[in-house]
Amino acid sequence: MKKFILLCTVIFSGITVSSNAATITIHVKNFAFSPKTVNAVVGDVIQFVWDNGSHTTTSKTIPVGAAAWDAIMDGTATHTTFNYILTVAGTYNYKCTPHELGGMIGTLTVTGALPVVLSYLNINSTAGNKALLTWKTVTEQNTASFIVKRSIDGDNFTEIGRVNAAGNSNTEKSYNYTDNSIGTANNYYYYMLEIADKDNRRTLSDIKLFKNNAAVRKLILSLSPNPITSPGHLMLQFNADKAGSMHVQLFNTAGRLIKETDMGADEGINNGHFHLGNLPAGVYKILFTLDDLKETKTIVVQ
């Protein structure tokens, strides 16, 4: 996640970056990039950090004028980190070359910085199962509005509301927005602000995580594909209440343990990849264990 947020004119969580570029860390693990969707500003540094596996980080489609990249990430002495400086605004799509078909891809959305200084952006729960977003600006210049966007997966965001901005100000201004449509189906939601000025230029805030305490706790969100052809590659999404590791065990119909692995987890929604190999056709059970949660799922190998 971002360690320093937005270049030159933006501050989050009380961390001022003024003239220094932000450093954004993306972990390479579980056959996935974590986080796989990131907002950034021109001048920021993307730092890919290897956690496990043998992978690459390789550009696919990038803005005109941006430099392509192709870096090995396999944990050897010179392949544990890779830094990339963002020099052009636009959308950067990248992949792990050997595991792209298994869904190991990522996206960087890069904008230019606007003359707006945010002192913080916070999200808290309120009575009645609502999410309250609050933020403050220290200064504003030509600011039109704050567009509030929400996602249930951390990747795909939808506008849910707008708050008019002061426009021009050299004093602190406080803003808030309440999301009244949380429901109980999702354990986590993701929010961000799209800041628009009166010339329709846009910049994006960091992505913030909100834990929905009203939802029933669940571990596994999705498994795909199912049925699986051999050799099997099972993609999954799972929740985690804190950073840690999820233990995964595969059993046959006789209850014999066939394969097991551990998947690193960050708070929120995680993406994982369970490499099943050449399994005989049949029905299998997978036991997922993370902290005090255990869930068993059935898969079919064709």
C-alpha cells in the first residue's frame, strides 16, 4: 500500500510529502499483485517487492511517452525489488508474463497533482450501519467538487455521490459524506475521492479500506474455475481481518491430504492462486483456515 501519499500537493493521514515523490509498495505474492489496483500521481515511485514464487512485473499497455518495463521477481539477490518512476499520466496495465492467463495482472491509474492540499481522509462507521467519510483541505485553488467513489473489490469503482468544494481557499475546510447504502453482504468496501477542478482536470486520492462490522464474517468470496481441467489452476478471493497467512489443504473423497500451501493475506480482500497440478478426475474438498475462521469448499476436476 502507499507509504507516502500523492506528490507535492496532497497529504493523507497526516503524512506530508511536499516536494518529495511518494513511494507506493506493491507485493508480489500468491500468484497476484497486492494491491493490484493503485492510484498514483506523476512523480510517484512504484516499488514492486517480491514475497514468494517465480514471477515478473512486465508492462502491457502504458501511456504514450512512458517507459516500458520487464523485471524478474524471483527472490534471488538482484530480483527482490524493482522500482519504476511514473513520468506520464494515464493508465498503466501490467502483468506477470508466465502467470498472466492465471489472472496475475495489475493496473496503475496515474494523474497529475492539482493545487489542493488534503490534511486527511478518514472513514468511520456510524450508527445504523453507515460509512462516514470525512476530509479536510488546507488550501484549494479552482476546486469544483469531490466525487466519492466506492468499490466492493478494490478494483472497480462507481460514483456514489458528490460534494461541492470551496473553490479557492487558504484556510482549513471540512467536508463529509455518508454512505447510507452499505448493507450486510460485504465484509469490506473501498473508497476514494476523485477531485475535480473547474477546468475539469482530475486527480485521485489513495484508496481507503472500510470494514463493515454489520456483515456476517466469511472467508472465501469466490473460486474459479469450477469444474477445473487438469493441470489445475484455482483462482480465489478471500477476506482477511488483519495481515497474516491463510492455510489451504486439499483432500480427496477418502479424506487423505493431497496438497497444502499457505497464502499471505493483507487486511481486506485478497487474491490467491492454488496450483493444483495434474490431479485425477474427481471430487475434492478444500479446507481454508485463517485465524479462527475455517471454511470447506468442494471442487470438481474433470
